[in-house]
Amino acid sequence: MSYEDLAARLRAFAEGRDWQQFHTPKNLAMALAGEVGELLAELQWLTPEESVVVMDTSAAEGVRAEIGDVMIYLTRLADVLGVDLIQAAHDKLTDSAIRYPIEEARGSAAKASRTDPRQP
Amino acid sequence: MSYEDLAARLRAFAEGRDWQQFHTPKNLAMALAGEVGELLAELQWLTPEESVVVMDTSAAEGVRAEIGDVMIYLTRLADVLGVDLIQAAHDKLTDSAIRYPIEEARGSAAKASRTDPRQP
Amino acid sequence: MSYEDLAARLRAFAEGRDWQQFHTPKNLAMALAGEVGELLAELQWLTPEESVVVMDTSAAEGVRAEIGDVMIYLTRLADVLGVDLIQAAHDKLTDSAIRYPIEEARGSAAKASRTDPRQP
Amino acid sequence: MSYEDLAARLRAFAEGRDWQQFHTPKNLAMALAGEVGELLAELQWLTPEESVVVMDTSAAEGVRAEIGDVMIYLTRLADVLGVDLIQAAHDKLTDSAIRYPIEEARGSAAKASRTDPRQP
């Protein structure tokens, strides 16, 4: 199923239960933060190396579920605000590619990480 | 541009700058939480009604940028973990549709909100 | 019991269980974010007015517990980093009092909220 | 200066600027999450070892400032809700000491970390 299907299912889910009244952007942003918190809780006691292979452990299902929850609220928030989620990400990445050109960023990857490598 | 394009661009962005070393799931989850914090900061002093129309105000660009940043890190994290982000969301929503059937959830929408309407 | 008692109890708690190895600042910051997420989850579906009186409802115990959890991790993180938590807050507030003098901030409280009243 | 002084200064700060109207628990919780996000951003690209010594680096001031901001909003939120912040933490820790007795938790510290060492 696609991203558009997801946004549509979320609209139907909220409308069918008469929950739109609770879906103000403020509330959805708080719910998003709550789910990100649950995702962090899945990883917080792992070492970086353990986190790399977490999907090969019994924690995999929980991690996948929390990622799903985060995507649900992010998609719903973007939809309620009329923001094209994927395009917004693409546009931000384009800005970052301009601000962190490969020639400069690569040479100072080590330094950059200490200051603020804002984007992946 | 599509979701698959986004994941691919993010891979190339990180590899081109030799930043994969910093992209452990722990770090990406922290970066995700940081961006969600910035998104909340855009909405925190607004009333719910003001948040509904925020995209009609001067704050629109900031909100859209932060949503883009959140999607960037969520997509990158899912990709690094090998999780299909959209499918994970769909699967979680299917679980919620089963746990909150319309007949029950609608009749107690008011009550449900007071306890824990975990999903949209 | 005092704040100093709290920091001391937390040290003893971690040492007694041999959990210091998990208490790197990175992990403690993630745990802090996880608990803040749980606190937000207690308030996310409430209206602002309902949130004002939440401690008069059945949600009171959960809210108090989550606030306690957030304070636990914040105190532990500050202690592990050697930061005087209360003094750090006082110093930041002093900065804010200088940046947002009453004369200017009051007259534009309405406007300020729309831009970014960064401090209380 | 003490914790009580901090809560009192924050009350005066908000009242002097007529900002109490923005200090609903919902908004303060969102602001708290925003500041925790900024704190995480200070640590997100560091290795666990680097995070242990961060206060010996140029990032120290930023980390201390963000910890101060988190404490400001947590204190203000607790005060507005009438929750004794330090006592709430002590009470939660007492619960955890009962749920994770040293005899059991120590012997399985390694295992416990993989499941959910909820408290320090």
C-alpha cells in the first residue's frame, strides 16, 4: 500500500470514530512526540552497535511498531495541515545539499559532527 | 518525487559526505526527537484554534521545514534499520482498527479521549 | 526530602544495581526524552482548559508519576555530567530576564507569543 | 539559590510579563519537549564515550544551557499543576526500589538492560 493510501486510511479512521475534534495540530504534534519517546525507549539502553542489529533481536517487533506509530501521527499531522510530507522532506534535503556541499562536508565530516551536521 | 526517491537521496547524501558512521539507529532516533522538539516549538504557544490555521500565517514556512526534517530522519532511520516505513504504519493502523472498532469507539469517543485514544 | 537527597539516592540506586554502565549521558538523555513523551501522552487529548484541572481528575496519579520520572532522569543526567541543575536553571533565567525585560515583553505579550516567547 | 527560589522566580517572570495565559499545562509540556529536543541535539552525533566528557569540550556551555532550560519548564509545569517536583521524583524512586530490588536487578543487570531497566 502507498503513502496516499495511508493518509486516506487515517482520515477515514478518524472520521469513522468522530475523533477529528481531538486532531488539532497541537494535539497531533504532542502525540507524535509521545510516540517518538516510545521509540527512543526501545533503543535507550543499547550500545550503538547493538542498535545497529536491533532488528535481528526480540526487540524488532516493538521497534517496528513504534516506527509505525510515529509515521501514523506524522502523516496525520501533515495531512491535517495540508502539508505534502514527502515533498516537504525533499525540499528540505535540497536546502541541506546546498548548505553542506560534498566537497566541504566530506573533508570536515569529523569536525562537522562535533558542531552540527544538521542533516544526514 | 516519491518516498523511494527520498530514501535513496538520503542514502546518497550520507554516503557522499561519509556521514554513515554517525547514522547509528541510536543517533538517528535522537536526531528525530530533536527535530520533533523543533516542530513542537513552532506550535507550543498557539491555541488549538490558532494551530489549525497556522499554515495561513507567517509561521507556515517554519512548520513545513520542521515537518520535512522530521520526515528526513524518520525515513533515514527506517531505511538504516531495514524497516518499510509506510508498510509499518499500515500494519499498525490495521491493529488499531481491530482494537478500536467503529461501533465501540464512536459511541464512547468522548470517554475514549479521556482514557487513551491511542490511535487516530 | 531535598534535591541533594534525590541525586544521592539516584547514585546509590544505579551503583547498587551495577547500572552505571548504561548511564552514559547519551542514554540518560534518550531516557529523559522517553519519559517526557509519556508525560505528553497524559495531556495530548485534553483541551487547554482540561489540562489546567487535570490534577483534579483520575489522570492525576499518572501525571504526577511521569513528572517524577522526568525529574529522575534529568537529575541523574545533570549529576553524571557534573552540572548543578538548579543553578543552571537560575543562570538561564537570569539571561532570559535580561533578554526579555518586563517593559518590552509585557507591552508585546500578544505579539511575542506569535513569534517566540522562548522563556516563561 | 534553591529550588523554591527557582519556582518563585519563574512565577514572577511569567506574571511580570503577563505570560500566564500561555502557560497552560499543555503548552508547558510542549515547551518542555522542545527543550529536551534541543538537549538531545547537543549529544546526538557524539559517541557514548564522547558524551561522558562533553563538559570538558566547547559544547559544555550549550549542554548546560539546555539542561537549564529543561529544568525551567519542568519546574514551571510542576508549579502550575501544584505538583511537588522533588517529592514526586522521590516517591517514584521509592516505587522503583521496590520493583527492582538489588538482589534481583544486580544479578540480571545485563539482561535487564535488554528488556526494560525503567529506572536508573
